[in-house]
Amino acid sequence: MKVSTLSTVWETSLPLTLLNRGKVRDIYEVGKDKLLIVTTDRLSAFDVVLPAPIPDKGRVLNQISLFWFKKFSKFIPNHLITSEIEDMGFEKSFLKEFGKALSGRSVLVHRAQPLPVECVARGFLAGSGWKDYQKTGKVCGHALPSGLSQCQELPKPIFTPATKATVGHDMNIDFEATSKLVGKATAEKIQNLTLSLYKKGVEFAKTKGILIADTKFEFGFWKGRIILIDEALTPDSSRFWPKKSYKTGQDQPSLDKQIVRNYLLQSGWNQMPPGPMLPADIAAKTAKAYKDVFKRLTGKTLKK
């Protein structure tokens, strides 16, 4: 397996059946009912994978998700079986060749049936939601009070699901469209779960000096019940702001991939493939922000 000098990037497949190479994660089949998910250092912005990796990004995302999976486990089961490479049942020769590279960035999980929607919760008026509000007074169809400011906290969090695009841009949809995709009962269930988990995450993060402006969760069916899958409250899937410097009416300092988005918005890139190379200082700033979030939330040192 080839490894870049900057960080671990999966340039060749493991000797397993590769089911999907996503924007960030590589998913391998392990038997008929398990998956090995490897979180790479790839970064996508505006749904385009950029050519330059972010050092240690995959390990940060993986280990933050493990932290939240454990914290949320009393409220909803998740797909995790183990994150310890030695406990995944691989042969010694596999561990010898790939164990070090996989460590800290991989999980063995139950093979759930993913729901075809991204479950987004928004608690603050930012990003595309702010743009939507300026034009329509609404965010993804949710009517809001007039006179709200940029980055202002909403009266209550809102559920704004989106379709999941393997290529190209995800599309915001309303609750009715979600119900058509997954059924009304399931739509109501994932809406309630999304808002509940978001609120719990927000409350905890505030104690660590972080505001979570919005986030997305993914759910799937496993053995007839809905479980949490993919990732949870990471700097890739959420907007994290320093609580100490928060002020409405302006952009906030970012502890997430908004650092990259802001650079790209100013670069003149048309948001179509191929994505541009990031300057070294932007990649380094993003890597530092991701690690800062990890340390603040977990109080731990990143596992290499």
C-alpha cells in the first residue's frame, strides 16, 4: 500500500472487497454482515474531493465519532463493533502489513441498510441557511421570524434533510419529500432523533467552549431497528465555533472545514471538478482546527 509523505491516503485497495470509495471514507466488505470503514485524509468541499489531503484528518474524524457514539449509546444504538484493529479478526499477515496504517482511522461495523437521506439539524443561521433566509425569510421551507442576524441562534433547532449524492451536490428536501423516500413513520423517527442528538451534542459542547451551529447525522436499519451510522458531530459534518468569541451579525472563527470553504469562495473556483490544490497554510490551519476540536471535546490525545 502506498502512503503519501503528507498523510495516509489510500491509493490502492486493501485485499478485501471494496464496496465504495466515498468522498472521505473507503468501505470494505468483511463477510456478509460486517464492514470495515476506513476514514481517509481526503477532504471534500462543495461536494468535490480536493487533491490535497489534510494531515491526520481521518484519525480525528474517526475518533471524534467514536467519542459521540459512546456518549449517545444510551439513547440510540450505533453500528460499531470495534475500533481496535487487533479485535477485528484479521490474519496476522494482514495486521503486519496494514495494521499501523489502519490504526486510529478504522472501525468494524454492522452492515446496516442506510437510509437515503442526510439528517441535518440547524440551530444557528449560517451558511446556505443564512443565504436562504435573506432571500425568502425561510430556511429550507421553515418560516422564521423577521429581523434575524447572520449566525444568530434560531428560536429552536430545525430539521432540514437532504438527499445523499454519490457524485455532485446534495439537494435539500422538505419533510414531505423525506416521507416519500422513507415513509412517514420513519421520517418522523429520524427527525426526532436528529433534533434530540443535536441538542444533546450542543449542550455538551458548550461546556467545552464550543458552539455547534449545525450538523448532519445518518441512520440505517439493522435487525429491524434504526441505528446511528457513518459519523457523528465531526468538523466535517458540523459547524464548530469558539463560544468565547461568538458574536451575531458576522462570520464566526471556524474550527471545521469552513476554513477551506472560505478560502475556496475567495479563490474564484467554480465549485466544479477538479478541485484546486490548497495552499500549505490553509491545509495546516484546517488540520490544527480539527485537532483542537478533538482535544476540547474529548480531553484526550489523538491515537496514532
